[in-house]
Amino acid sequence: MKVKQLTEKAINWLENNQYTKSTIYINYVRFWNGLIKSISKDIDFSKKVSTNYIIGKYGGDILDKPPQTLPLKEYRVYRAFKALEEFNDSGIISGTSIVGATLRKGLPVHEKLVIESYIQHLKNLGYRSKSERTSYAIVHHYLFCCPLSDINDKQLLEYFNTISTGSKQTIKSKLKVLKRFLTFCLEAGFVTEDYSCLFPSAKKRRYTEIPSVYTPAEIVTLLDYLKNNNQNRKRNYALTLLIAVYGFRSGDIVNMLLSDIDWDNGTIRIVQSKTNNVVEHRLTPHIDNALADYLLEERYNVGNPHVFLKQDGGQLISTSVSSMIFNAFLSCGIDINGRKHGSHSLRHSLASNMLATNAGILDVSKALGHESVDTTKIYAKVDINRLRLCELEVPANE
């Protein structure tokens, strides 16, 4: 079966099994589209075709690796193409659809009381609604599979084994939520034993990761490519320029409203979704012109209050922004050389390049909207010129 024909049938199957449009696109279609664009229309699908594409696109055979060892981005690629292989072989895609999701299934009375108490506890601690929903889904699944009335060491360890096929980041996130939940249960008297010792250690030295950054010249290359290639070029250029110049996160870009731009006073103002911090910047001439060009020449006037829209007039999602920049980095001629190349790398690059031009750490922290200057200190690691000033002599006897 031809690749495009196969993906169309797979999409229909997902829709008929009540997967949402966003889930279908984010988890499957955006990866399949890259394969379709890279090959001839007359090629039949095979495992070799998808493997060759993945090796060329991502630099290695992701499909041949254990999924639990993969970073989240590679795991998503793995899942999408394994699903296509499975559909080609059997006509189905295994997994959880809306119909069969445990989240839609009821819990026993006691477990329902416990999870409601825990979510109220999170509300009292000031958790954001998104974090509450994530915690609810993880805890609900655990309680559905393992009622608290039956809890013991063996049951918990067996449950850990059932979630071990997820990506490394997914496993880490689930274990973190479950550990907090069971600690709450102990303190609230819902369980009588402390099970925290069964959880694998997830401790990590803070601020040890080196961010991926790009030079101003490389960022100009990326922007030039976006300005002159592909559909929605005015939109893509304007939003990438905002990220590169102001360090906005992709989530803040897609939530930006027309009212956040004050043309009269020449400012742009956002409330960061991650921290709720208000960040305001002066509009530079380049930003001003890029936004005006997009709004007047390309954006559909459909009454949607958001600045950046899809071609059908709907609101963009943050993963679309990250994917667009990810693919642009690969296509614009920059030597990636193992660096991360999503939208957040532009935020890292802004901080690093500000430090390289002698901006103070407090100025960088303020520009990025960090709650703590400690978060900003990680960028000092990529300020090579300043690190050279800390050079130590090697003792003569070494």
C-alpha cells in the first residue's frame, strides 16, 4: 500500500475510535507528514522505508532502540512509526482511545474519596490547573489498577513494571507524581506504611545541563530561511523573531492576544503561563515591521483574538511552533552538530548571547522572566569568554 494511502486509512481508523484531532496530529500525523514529503508518491510502505527516513532525519535508527531509554522527542517518533507499522500489518493501532481510557472509568468509593482529597490538597498548595489534571490522570490510572485497600510492596513494584515501556521522561514524571501522592496518603492516614523507599532515586544535580545555543549569525540564517520559505512564512518569521529577540516560550507565543500589543506606546506585554510573571518589552523596528506585515498581509481576519493563527483561523498550539522551528533548523543549512534545535534553544541562545555582550545576570533574568536568578545561572556555562578568565594553572607536578 502506498504511504499516503496508508496514513489516510490510519487517520480514519483513529478518528473512528474517537481519538481527538489534536491527539491524532500531535502523536502521529506530524511525524507521518515528514515521511510523505520525503519520498515519491509511488513508493509502497515498508519498515525499511520508515527506517531509512528516520536515520536520515534524526541521525540514527530510533525504531531499533528500547523505548524506555529514549528521550521524549525520540520516543514520540518511535511511537508514531511503530503505530504505522502495526496498522500496515494488522489494520489496528494498539493503545488507549477515548472509548477505553481508564480515566473515563469509575473508581471504588474509597479510592474516589482519596483522589478527591488529593486534588483538593494540590489546589490548596496553589498548583496550576494543568498540573492538577496531569496528577489526576496519573493517580487515577494507578488507583484503577491498584486499589489502596490492596497496597503492598509487590503490588507497587509490579505497577512500576507496567509503566516501564514509556519514555524516560514519562516514567520519571509518573513516578514523581505517585511518590508525592503516596506521601500525602501516609500523612492523611489513608495508608499506614511509607512506600517512598521503593521509588528509584531521581535526584539530579541542579544546573548541570549545558544548554544548546546558537550564535547571532546562525540565528540570522534561520530567520532568513523562515522569511523566504514555506507556507505561512510571514507568521513563522514573526513568531520566531519574537522568540529570538525576547526569549518568549512557545506556549506564551500561541497564547498571545492582539491586545497584548500596544502599538501607540510601542510595547508588547505578556503574562508568562509558566510563572504568571508579567514581561513587557519595547517593540523594536524589526519586530514592529514583522508583526505588521503578518497581521496585514497574511493573517485571516476571523474574529479570533489570538495573534498567531493556523491557516483555518484556529489557534496555534505550542508543539506546532516547536516543530516548525525544529524543521527549519534542519533545513536552513546550519550545522546542528548534536545541539537541540527546538524553539527553546532560541531562548537559551538569547541568554547566552546577552552574557557574551557583558549583560548582567540580573538583566538576563529579568528579560527571560525567571522567578529566581539561580535559574539563569545555567547560561553562564556557555559564556566561553568569561569562563576563560577563570582559567587555572596546572601544577608543575601534574
